[in-house]
Amino acid sequence: MKIVLFRVDANKRLGTGHLSRCLTLAIVLRTFNVKSYFLIKKDNDAIEFIRNSGFELFTLPNNLSEKNELSELVKLHSYIKYKCLIMDSMRERSRNFFTAINKLCKTVVIDSEAHKSNLNADLIIWPDIKEFYPKETMTNTPNRLLVGTRYMPLRNIPKKNIRNIPNSILVSMGGTDKRQLSEKIVRSFIKSKRKFKMKIIIGKYFKDSKRIYDKIKDDPRFTVMTNVKSLISLMQECEIGIFTYGITTYESLMVGLPSLIISHSKSNHCAAQKLSRYECIHYLGYYKSINFQKIPNLVFELINNRMKYENLAKKGRSLVDGKGSERLAKEVIRLLN
């Protein structure tokens, strides 16, 4: 049995998106008789997430230099003999790091930021739309580079594909929601006199969920959901989504769920703007510039505009086909062989 090691982190600052897609890839690799371990900086929620997914893990101290992390990777290699190190983070690794680790095993980087030094890996995956990345790098990279949403590792779509709840809205502001966007959305809909059903996902790292519970109280239009392993089945039950830009956005495209997207960082703002040019999302903008009181009307206008609604769904499904995990797993197997 071949062994791979995933190096990825999840915490209140980073959220769970990177870890989630690595777990998805590890699940697919298991079908190819590949055993996956995880190496993360210590975080109790992330540890629980990995163990509940059926994988073994090792932890690192939170404040660790690249040099010391490399030493830990060398020690771990002598213990579990991993043949490939798969790294997924916003972190840039130095050339010296890759020179050392490439002597031990093959290296794969899943990198949405297109860091230049990460191009020293044996296999580089840029899983977003091609417009995110520098064109000259795509043509001048000596190692294997896979670019585009074809390589976005997402969970497979369940067989059912029926939305049977009219005016149903799914709200997910990520694993942390450090900007308290869920609360702002709830507050705007409370004032609406329209009939709707809203499911609000509370992530692992939410701080102020009690304030959301207090606001909706006995209003039957709202349902708060916690410990949700996958949003995909919920997306299939709902008519429209409101999400922050990230992995969830691409899951909604795969499912064909028309969605309103909010960015909570400047980098996500630029990315969401580029994605919106594909006419597959309704981009609301950077959170600081959004008038949240207008969101309910925008939601119902989109639901009632069936031509635009169906166009968003069609464009989303054409952009993200949901087979990225299988493609990446086969590329990892090719590298191991």
C-alpha cells in the first residue's frame, strides 16, 4: 500500500476549506489503495474533523519555523515512509524547503495563490479559473502544472437532484464568520414580510452563534444547523444560496444552485469579481460595501427571474463538473508510479 501525507491547517483564522478539500481527495485516494495521513498545527476542532473522517493524524506546534517543520517532516518520513507529501495552504515554501523534501518523496502543492516558489513541487495544482493566474507561468513552468476548475477537489453530488422547497434559502458564511455576516443577513430577513424558509449553517469556529439564536427566537422561517458535514445535499434541497466566496461557492456551482456571493477579504473580492464574469454567480461585493438590507429583495428578484436563475445554474454546472477529485487522485497515482 502506498502512503501519502497531507500537510494542511484549519483554525479560526483560516477556516476549514483547505482541510475539507484535502479530506475529499484522501477519500478518493483510498479507493486506489492509497493510505493517507494528515499533519496539522494543533487545533482541537481540526483534529476532531480529521478523526471523524476516518484518518490518522500528527500535530505540530503552532509557532514553528519552516526549518523546524522540515525537521519534523524528515522524522515523520522515517516513521511512516510516505511516498508523497501533499501541501494545501496559502503559505509559500522556500526553494530550500523543496530541495530538501524532494530528496525524500514526491511533492504536490494545491495552491490558489500561485506562489512562485511552490512551483518547485513535482506537481502543482491551481484549481480556480485560469484568469486567477499569471499566463507566463503557465507556459514556462518545468514541472507539471494543472490549472482550472477541472481540478477543484469537491465531494461528489448525491444522486438526488430535486429542489422541492419554494423560496428556500441556504446561508453559509464559512467555518468562522469572523465578520458576523450571518447575523447581518438574518437581521435583514427578519424585517421581511415574505414567506421563506432559511437554513443558517453555524460553522465550527463561530463565536457569536447565540446572538443569531436570540434574533430568530420563535420565528419558524429560520432553522439553525450545526455540525453539518457536507452542504451539498442541503444545496439540492434549497432554491437559492447566500455564501461567502470559497470552496462553498464552487460546490454551489457544481450542484447548479444559483447563489449570491459575498467576499470577506480583498483577495477574495478580486477572485469573486473574476468569477462573476462567467455569469455563474450573483456577486454582491466586498462585505464592507454591501447594504445588507437590500439582500432580501435581491434574493426574491433572482428567484422570480427564471431566465437569469436558470442561466446561473447552467453556467455554474458547465464550469465545475464535480470530477476534480478523481482527476487529482489519478494524477497523484501517476506521480507515485
